[in-house]
Amino acid sequence: MKMIETQRSLIEVLDRDSAHLLLNYYQDNQQHLAPWEPIRGSHYLTLEYWQESLTIIIKVDTQP
């Protein structure tokens, strides 16, 4: 897993096994984020959506 670390921050690129963290974040903050988020289908708040999204991001990130 790639990381960027400074004295005050740690940024990690999540892997497919961390999809539940993104799902939980968006579920917990759905109402708060609604004014700024585009309208999305119900699939957006599923574990499968986030697993697939992270799989695609990882593939793109590891291409030469």
C-alpha cells in the first residue's frame, strides 16, 4: 500500500480489502455531503461498488 507521510499527516492508498471504510464514510456522511455530491444511483452505497472502484484505481495506479 502506497503512503505519503509528513510530520502531521499520513495518507494511504486504500486496497480492495478497505472498501468497507469508504462505504462506511459515505453512508455516515450522506446527508452532510448531499449539497455537494452529484445525484448517484443506489449502487454507490454498496460494498461491491467500492470494491470494484478500488480495484480499478489500483490497476490504473500500478500501470507503467
